[in-house]
Amino acid sequence: MTVLSYSRLLKIGQQFSNLCKIRKRTILILIMISCFFGFINTVNILAEQDLQRAVTQSRRTAIVNAVERASPAVVNISAIRSVAQLTPFEEWWWGDLPQVQRRSLREVGSGVIISKEGHILTNHHVIEQAEKITVAIADGRQFKAEILGYDFLSDLALLKVNTKEDLPKIEWGNSDDLLIGEWALAIGNPFGLSIGTAQPTVTIGIVSATQRSMTVDNRFYEALIQTDASVNPGNSGGALVNVFGQLIGINTVIRSTSGGSQGVGFAIPTNKARRVIRKIIEHGTVVPPYLGIETQSVTEEMAEKLLGKAIAQNAIYSRGVLVAELEKDSPIAKAGIKRGDIIKSMAGLKIKDENEFKAVGRLLPLNQDIPFEFIRRGNQENTFIRLQELEWNYIPDGWGLTLTQPNRNYLKQSNRQGVLISHVEKDSGLADSLKKGDIIYRINDITIHSLEIFKIVDQRIRGRYRIRLYFERAGKEKSISITFNRNNRYR
């Protein structure tokens, strides 16, 4: 047996102690290395997360947020109507008489939900003569829609879907506060691409101009918003929104040489649309206020005769409408405007010509002080006009009839839009053909949507003229031929 000396044991103990210290240092170094690389890895992870957040934030622009806010309230509209069609020529060539057949046509367009109860704003031309309307919202739900009312002249219609569920509605913007050059987004259903998916298409541009006016398909559009956001067939009735996702216009018209988008689209301003909606909800259509005035557009030649050449050369005097005739007790006469005055603006809107005067005047409210600017003998003057009644009745010269605009309740119960014959004079040449209660709904190929349309058609009948008048009596469609001779009617 070997006996270790004390010194030997002491040496072994020191060696073991040194080895333990080396191991501790090694372990500490390893821990430090591990912590360092862990720290580096953590830093890398955090940096990558920050980068991902930065990229995400850069993708989530104000435009993306605007689309997310507005697009759920934009719907796809499918409107079915039937049209008459004669039997093809080759089918009756061998002796069979031609037969009238009916086939279905589908119009696709867009609309905007303006209330959580299911009120939808769209263009009238999207749902015109529709017998069945289906609305699809962005989340895939589909509903049948009914027409609450429409206004042919402004090309707007109000629909309603019946549902107990709250629907996403859009937020209204102020179309009178637009900046030329600010962002504008068109959201809708171009070319019917969203059918089956319900997800609307989004295009972006800027507000190119405001206060644009044009006539398309017998409609005069005034104060339109022009945008270079791509607007194509099918976008009609859809939303034009600002960078906050607020509705600023209803996409309606394109100006194009090819039929497709060329960066010139037009939208009806929302402030005008809201005025139309209020009248539709109240009356079922737009019933214009009584103004008691006849006007004509001011030309440069006319301005020279009225004001003199020196004054007329100023552009401000060669635009507007001349007061040609004025009823004595009309609200305009009571406000101090006289025959020969030139009306330049009303309700804060500039009036360039007679078309704009009529388009603005028909939407003026009752029982409010409305500012008018006019020129008299070269001096600009101001006044306020208060309108107090609507034009529900019309007596056309020489017809021997009194015509009435049907009210909201009548329109709701009737399937036929038109004007109601409320009185027939005994000595009228039409007394043997037309009766009280008949509804006139067409003259030649012009649909009589309202009393306003009838007045426009009647005022264009001059000299010797022959028309075909279509009317409905007790649910049956009838027609008669009427000849006009210097505004005296005979058959």
C-alpha cells in the first residue's frame, strides 16, 4: 500500500482547485458566448419584426384604409327587364304572321348603401324598367330590392332591401369642399366582373375638375365631379370616395371615344344626391317648387343689347339667365327681381345658362331663405327668395286637361309611373277619348316619368305636329293619335 504524504495531497488539491477554476472560467466563457449569440439572434429577430412592421405600415396607406372603410357599403346590382322582340324574319317568311316575343335582358351596375336599414343609392339608368333587382354586398350576401322612387332628370334612384340584419353603410362626405388634385377612388362593378364574387373593384385617381356640365341621353347633368380614376360600364351607381373613405359622388358618366375608360369620368356630387333623396323619400319623385318665371340663356349679343357693348365685354355679364317673363305674385317677383334682370347665381351656385337654372331650381327647398344674385342695368344686386309651394298640377294650353303629379302613396300602390289626368273639360277635343283617372305614361317613344317630363315634351310641340299618346285605364294600356295645329289640339 502506497501512503501519500501531506505535501503530495496538498499538491493534488491545488491541481484540482486549479482545474475547477479553469472549468468555471470555461463555463463562464461559454455562457457569455451563448448569451452574446443569443443577444445577436434576439436583435436580429427584433430587427426583422421592426422591418416587417415598417413594411406593413408602408403598405397600409390612407388609400388602403379608405377602401376598407368604404368598399363594404358598395354593392353590385343586377337588374332584369323584359323587352319585346318580333319573330325572326325567316320563321314567318312562309306565311306565318310575325309574333311578338319577350326576352330578358340583364343590366349590371353598382350602388351604395346609405343606411343600415338597407337604403341603396344608384343611377336610374341602371334599374330603368327593371322587373327584378338583385343586390349583392361585398360579404357575399344577396337580397331582392324594390324601387322606392327615382328621378329621371338627375339620373338617381333609391332602392330598399328588406332585411333584419344591419348592413354596412357609407359615410357621407361634403362634395362642396373638394380640392382639385386631391385623391379620389372609384369603387364599383365594371363590366360585371364582380358577379359571383361580390368583391367590388377599386381604381384610383384625382379630382380633375368640378362644376362640369353635359347632356347625355336626353339628361342634362350639371355640376359634375370630373375624375381620372378609371370608370367603365358597370361602375354606374357606384361610389366615388375621398381619402377618408367618405362618399363624395355617384359615378355616372364617362366621356370616351372607345366606349371604355380614357381617364375622363364624371360623378354626381353627393350634396345634390342628398337633396334628390330627400324629395324621393317625401314625394316618391322630384316635384319642383313653383317659381313663376320664364328665362332664357344670356348670349354675348343679348348682353350687348341690354347693357351696352362696353359692359357686355366683361365675362360676368355674358353668362346667366335673362328673366323673360315673370308672374306678378310669384315668389321671385315678391323678392324684387324684375323682367329684364339677369340671374347669376342662386343658393350659392353659379348659373351659366337656362339648363343650369332649371337643374338647380327644381331642387330648391321650401320655406327657407335662398340667396339670389342678379344684375340690373349693369349693377350686381342680391336678394333672398322664400319658396312656399310645389308644382303638383299643370294645365297644358289647348288640351282641355288638368294633369297632376301622383304623390308618394299613389306611386307606391301603382305599378305605372306617369302623370294623372285629374280633370277633363267638357268641350275638350279629347273628352271622348281621355277620362279623369287615366295615367299618361308615354308620348311617341318618350317615357313620361313625371309631370316635369310631360311639360318639357309639351313645350317642344309647336306648329303642325302629330303624336301618339299612350295611357293606362283600369290596368289596361290604350293609345290615341293627336294632331296639333298651332297649339290647338284636334283629332
